[in-house]
Amino acid sequence: MNGLQIPFIIRVYTLRHTCISFYSFITYYTLGGFCMETFGLERTGIINPSAVYRNLSPACLTEAALRRGEGVLSDTGALVVKTGKFTGRAPKDKFIVDTPGIHDLIAWGSVNRPITKDKFRALKDKMTAYLQNREVFIFDGFAGADKKCRKKFRVVTELASENLFIRNLLIRPSQEELLQYGDPDFTIIVTPGFKCNPTADGVHSEAAILVDYETRCILIAGTQYAGEIKKSVFSVMNFLLPREGVLPMHCSANMDPITKETAIFFGLSGTGKTTLSADPDRKLIGDDEHGWSDRGIFNFEGGCYAKCIDLDPDKEPDIYQAIRSGTLVENVILDPDTRKPNYFDHKITENTRAGYPIEYIPNAAIPGIGGIPTVVIFLTADSFGVLPPISRLSKEAAMYHFVTGFTSKVAGTEQGITEPVPTFSTLFGEPFMPLDPDIYARMLGERIEHHNTSVYLVNTGWTGGPYGIGSRMELKYTRAMITAALNGTLKKADFVHDTRFNVDIPQSCPGVPPQILNPRDTWSSPDAYDTMAKKVAKMFFDNFHEKYPHMPADIINAGPQP
């Protein structure tokens, strides 16, 4: 034979290509060596990879992950991996490249930490050098179901399993869209196997998440927790979209399948955001991040990243059934013989996760687009037991609670916590909201006023006393209150204004005992309620004045008053 016979990896141009086993190769003959399609990867600085795979199918990515020893299969066919040291986000390891062009746009502080351009470049050079002579996986996809607002993301991963994850979580291009994809708007390079040197690299630990808005590149090093990838996408969308007149929101959303009336749900972990938006009588638009344009709302993602801890098929049947072939599962313990998941085993972490395409949810709205929200729900789990189970907010109060993002940690859940601890997360998504909170709050207020949107604060926490004395609000009552808010029934109720918390409390709601609507009436001692309510109101007051001293007076005055 006149040529040199060498192994050649199949070029994957579109999603319709047949998956070739990763245990075999196509033979390619050439006189001078071999060529390999890189799909423009060298423009990112990644040269001499041993193989480049683009937009592989879930089956191919699962095969690759198994071949490479990245994980194992569960009894349902889901790919299960362990993420090592990092089983959740590493907020102290995230930095934004500080340049004159973006310096005045970023809300710098403990969340948005600066790093120099030189440090970014140096780390990028190290990461791209690390990828030489390694297999590289590319996923080219979209964020934003509304095509007028959509952004193109190229995600370059060291691991096949992480490529499977982001394939599930972003919006997957059609064959035609992939052929015409062109250059991405942002590139994300992910190398969990590369460990940073904090002293030399100017970062906090062996992990680093660096965002450069000017070069439109994100680096994720030293952590295998896949959530860092999707949250980085959020950080980009939340930076870009306000300039285009679109409000980005960390929320879930659903809509009536007949009327198309749309609702959005804000809430921190443990407040019931995923559970309450997953209503079998409504279509799920998305469970995590959305944009609100002048046409309506739209999901940023094409998948879901659900918590698996204590997953019960009776309580969360949709999530349970979604964990199957094509799904990536993180840190769930499997029976070594049966490979059956034990969702109740907290041995590795309580933050066990599953990433799957939204099509795995039976009542998902495809594409993830809804109308102008008629109702906004703010969810909080008040373990102090003083906030009403549901209350109506003015426009200014809505802006206040949007900025505040309140919930509370329960006593006994963490070492040293002996009583409920307030937790405030700006805009219900502080870690990935890079701009000044006033920008997002103002945009929300404008939309509420323009569209006459109803806004409610719903407490899914405690009633009749604080944690340890009172009881958790029953889910059936919370569902009844939200149903009444969504169908307009609650508007017909009589409301009483609470001067301390600056909210309007309904005095009746179908399916809900009237005595639980006013929290003071549920306490055995009204004086004890008053003391605790004053304490919680002061927590709100102090937090707001410390974090947002320059907010307009009408928003400040709309919040709780001690």
C-alpha cells in the first residue's frame, strides 16, 4: 500500500450521522499523514488534540464516558458520575475579568470578584496546553427559546459526561441550524482535570470559574460539578439581555394549556419552586432561568437540572421517570449489584442532581415560550413563622422582595445553627446576576406596571410559631392559594393591610381554612408573635439598608418596617 495507514476519528458534522463505536475507528489513508476536522477549535488556542467530537448523540457520549471510565450505568440506563471534591457550586472560585470596558457595569463585591486580564490569559494558556493530545468534546447549542433573543454557546469539554450534561441543558440545534451555526457568541472551556495553583494563578483554590465578557470566553477549571457550566451560561445571559430590553430572571414558569396565561415563580432552594411550578394542570415552560421580553417569557434552557435527594416516585413522578437513558446523574449512590439508585443516601452530598432534556417531562411546553406573565409568585420558606401564607404586593413591594430574595435556614441543619437563620440572595439568583440589582428591579417594576401583573408573596415555611414550635405549611393549602392566585379567584377576596410587613393579606381563599391566613392568629401567644415579627422585620430592614443604600426611597419604604 502506497500510503500510511493510521486511525482517524469520524467527523461529526450534523446530528444525523450514525454513531461509530468508540472502540473502533475509521481507517483513513494519506501519503503525508492525516487530517482531522477541528471545527475551528484552534481559534480558541486548543491545538493538537488527539480527537475532536462535535455534537455527538446521547448514546455516543454515554459510550465515550463509559470507555473513559467517567461513570457507570444505573438500572434505568442513566449515566451516573461522581464529581469528586466539588459537589456543588464554588462561589468563592468565580471571578470576572475587570477591564475598563466593563468595570462600571459590574456590581463588584463578595459575589462578583475581579481578576486581571493577564491572569485570565495565563490560565487560558495553561488550560489549552493541558488539552493537547487529549480527546476534546464540543457542543454547539443555544440559550434562549425565543429566537430573537437567543445566543450561541460553544462548550468545549474534557469529559464526555459533561458534554452530555450541557447537551441536555442547552437548546439543541436542528440539523439545519448546526450546518449554519457559524461562530458562537460565547465559548466555555471546561477542564476539571486541570488543577489551578492559587498562588501562581491568582485564584482562590484548585478550582476557578473565570468570565471574560469582552473576549466572550469562560474558563472552568478544577471542578467536575456540571452545574458550573449552566450557571456560567446564566451569567452571560443576565449580562447581555438587559441591554436588549429583556429582563433575565432566575425563576420557574408555567402556563395554562388553554388560555396560555403565564405565571412565574421566584424562590431559593427549599421554597418549593420546582414542586409548585410542576402543576399537572399547567404546561411547564422551564424550571430555572427565563427572559421577559415585550413578546412574553422564554426559557433559557432545553433541559432540567433537578435535585435527587430523597426523590420519591409518588411525590415527584416526573423527575423520577426522567432519570433514564440519556440522563446524567451526579453523586447518587448505586447498589453495586443491581445498580439501583438509593436517592435517600446522603453519603456523598445532599446536592445530588440529574440533568435531562425537558422533553423527558410529559407536560413540558415545547418550545419553552409563554405569554406576558399575568401573575408573579415570590416563594419564601419563613422558618420564623411570621410571614402570611400568601399576601399581595404592590409594585414597589414587589421590587423590594425581588431585590431581597429572602428565605431562611432551619435550625439544626448546619453545625452551630440553633435557631432559624435568615438568608438573603439578591434577585433570587445573586451568584449569576452581574449587574447592579437596581437595573433588574427597575425592569421588573416597569413590566408589572405596564401589564398590570398581579404579584403575591407565598410563605411555604412555618405557621403557628417558629421552627421547633410551629408546623410546616401544608402543601395542599399552598397549592390551593396559588391556584386561587393564578385563576383570579383571590382578587375577589377582602384584603387587610399589614403595616409591619407592608403586605395585603386576603381574608378568605377557596380550600384554605381562614384561621391560617393571618399568621398572628395561629400563634398561641400574640405577644410572642409580635416580638418575633418585629425581629424578622428588622432583619429585612438591616439587610436592605446595608446592601442597597442607594435604592430609591419608594422601594425602601415598601419593605418591612421594624
